[in-house]
Amino acid sequence: MQAAEPIIRLEGIEKRYILGGEVEVRALRGVDVAVQPGSYVAIMGPSGSGKSTMLNLIGCLDRPTAGRYFLGGTDVSRMPDDELSEARGSKIGFIFQSYNLIAQLTVIENIQVPLIYQGKDIRAYHEHCVRLAQLVGLGDRLHHRPNQLSGGQQQRVAVARSLVNDPLLMLADEPTGNLDSRTGQEVLDLIDQLNTQGKTIVLVTHDERVAARAHRVIHMRDGLIDREVMNRPEQVTRGPLVTAA
């Protein structure tokens, strides 16, 4: 039986920055990574190790200086900006430490934002967005604004928003960093549930307890993969969690 195409395949990825017009910083120094569908991967490392740079590249928020990046089998490393933006919006869901909700919008409207960026008719997806709000336990908060929600509830909105386009991949950047331990545990339980139901998760964290929930932990140091730890076997992908309208 032929192995599934990786969701993520990085080949010889390098990223260099020029600071002050003359100082070169090598944030990534030739990284090779493959992530299979349905995996749950945590990326760890000290400040300056390259973990955030790698997450930005995987999320199509930045481009490599050298090497190739295949997302769902498609080489996105040299895509034109408009095509890269389309790939980012349709294939990747983001969960940020600071939630990144729009203060003037309600819960249901914040969930709909990626649909608007993709040029979709949000009326056709209304029930889909309601189901996502219910999935994350906010079915009774559809018309609340972020300032009427707790931090944990705001992060749940962010999780629902990340799912609205049924992405190939979900990226989480310190998703519990602004939450107390109990609320953080609830958000991590939700992420675990999404992975169990088939979503591929890549998470950046500094917390060993958070990383321990992943199948696989990639430790970065000085722009390279220092080591990898398998917490448990990676699972095969299952069907979609919530079907689109």
C-alpha cells in the first residue's frame, strides 16, 4: 500500500535575514521535515532557535531563502504572492496566542472572516459557522463581541475560525500562552479532539506539558533540528470534522 503524501514536506529549507543592511542572520540552516496527514507535531526550542521562523514558513506567512516547501503535494515555495495568499487562506487554519479577533465583530462574524477573505458568500455558510461555534461550546454566544468573552472563550472562537475553510493543516502558536492553567487545559483538550477526528496539527510551544500531548516533538537549536522525540505513534487521518455548506 502506497504511503500517503505528506501534508508538509520541507526540503533543505534555509532562511536568512539581513539586519541593519549588513549583518546576516541565518534563522534556518537547511531543515528537512515531513508531516503526514492526521499527525500532531509540537515544535520546541529556545529563543532564536528558528521555531517561529519555521512556523511562519509552514504557514505561508514568509518564504524560504533556499530549499523547497510542499504543502499538500504542491510546491508553494516560489508561488506568486496572490497564489500563495490563496493557498494560505484555503489550506491553513491559524490559532494565535493573542487570539487576533476583530473587536467590532461578534462571535459568528469573527468565525466568518476567512470566508470573506476567500470571496465566499457567507450567507451560504451560516449554518456551517453556527455548527463550528457549537463545536467549540459557544453556540449560546453567537452575538457576543470579544470584550464580552473570557480569554478561553476568545481562543475557542479562534479555533472555530481556523476550521471554517476545512483546512488541510492547523497551526497553533503558543495557543495557551495567555490563558490560566485550567482554561489552557480546556483549549488543549479541544485541539486534541480535533486531531483525533482527523485534523493535522502543528503547534509551537515552550511548555513541555503541552508538547507531551503531541505525537511527535521537534526540538530546534541554532536554526537546525537538534532532535526529535516520538511520544506515541502518529495516527492515520480520518474524515472531515465538520463538513462545509
